[in-house]
Amino acid sequence: MADVYVFLGPPGAGKGTLGDVFCEKTGVVHISTGQLLRDEMAAGTELGAQVKGIIAAGGLVSDEIVAKMVANRLQKEDIKAHGCLLDGFPRTVPQAGMLEKILADGGDRMAAVVLIEADREMLMGRLTSRRVCSNKACGATFNVLTLPPKVEGICDKCGQPLIQRSDGSEETAKKRLAVYESETAPLVDFYDKKGQLVRTVSTNTTIEENYARLMKVIGR
Ligand code: ADP
Ligand code: ZN
């Protein structure tokens, strides 16, 4: 039986960054559906080609595709042993229903659903300031505001040029926030009613401070 944590919140709230720290410190396995999909695109798979246009436009990939990807991943040994953090899934009410079935089938347990909130201005800033390494084999990520590379436009790890993420334009960022409000925000009520939701706020301070606030509500 695996403990499953869910991080819920608008794009740019820091689910990925806080998730990295949480998993590093606890040994829980980090599963980011956004990252799994970007890996598919980078590897040039059929699935990757299928989702490319949707992601670049800030839309959502179909519930079935994402749920299947997560279900496959959750069966792996590492997760059974250490539990996992779902970062970016579920993102719609139907996906939440699918997740309940996946957990029941696998004999896994929802440990906590954490809502990470942040103000809109900060979200827009963060979403448009992300940069990724153009070297697909490297994949390092940076942020011109919060985590700049040592040399502007150049990857610290491998020296290749940095590029804006395909979904990092201002227009796409606005669309992603609108999609969050209409498709994902209803999950807050869904989990609140089940008594599974805890809340934290992400602010423009340090990762350490945001992480400490997060751990207080998780109580792990
Ligand atoms: P990151 O958290 O690293 O910014 P995201 O989780 O925002 O990455 O995912 C990027 C894109 O991938 C989303 O805008 C969406 O198109 C797609 N995506 C990721 N997770 C899901 C999901 N659960 N359902 C539908 N689409 C998803
Ligand atoms: Zn690199």
C-alpha cells in the first residue's frame, strides 16, 4: 500500500519546486504529469506528438490519456515502497474520480491533498519567467526572477542556450490560469467536502519558508 499525496493549485504556485524539496527530504517519489508529458514530447513519441499543440496553447490533455499515464506509473515498485506525490494530477473533477478508482484498484491510500495558493500577479510573473535548457538530454530548468542561470541565457549544467518553455508566453499563461479557474478550482470543494484538503500559501519569499509552511499543514 502506497501513501499518495496530491499538490493542487494554480500553475506557477510552486507545486513543482516545493514538490522537489518535499520528495528529496521524505523519499516520496515525485510524479509531475506536466513533466511526464514533456518527456513524451522530447522523446518524440506518438503520445508526445498528440499532446504538443494542446500544451503549447495552454489547454488540458484529455482525462483518459493522463489517467492512463498515472495509473501505469503508480503500479511501479518504487512507488509501492516509498509512496508518491502527484503534482498536476488530478486537474479536473473527472480525473479526481478516476484517481479514486486507481487508488482503490492498487490498494493505495490518499495521505493528503494540499492546496497551494498564490496571488495572481505573482503567478503571471512566474509563468512567463521560466526558462529551460535547449539540450533535451539535459532538461535543466531556470527562472529569470527566482532561479537565474549564472550566465544569462546559458545553462549552468551543460552550457547550451536556454529557451522559453513552449507554454511560457503571456497569452498562454493567461489561458492556463483561466483553465485552472474553470477546470481545476472545483476540486478544492470536492476534496474539502471529503475532509481531505489542507491549505497553504506560496509567497515571494524563500523556498525554505514556503516549505516550512507547507510541512506544518501536512504534519509529516
Ligand atoms: P509544470 O507544473 O511543470 O508547470 P504542468 O503541470 O503545468 O507543468 O503541466 C503543463 C501542461 O501539461 C498543462 O498546461 C497541460 O496542458 C498538461 N497537463 C499536465 N497535467 C495534466 C492533467 N492532469 N490533465 C490534463 N493536462 C495536463
Ligand atoms: Zn543544459
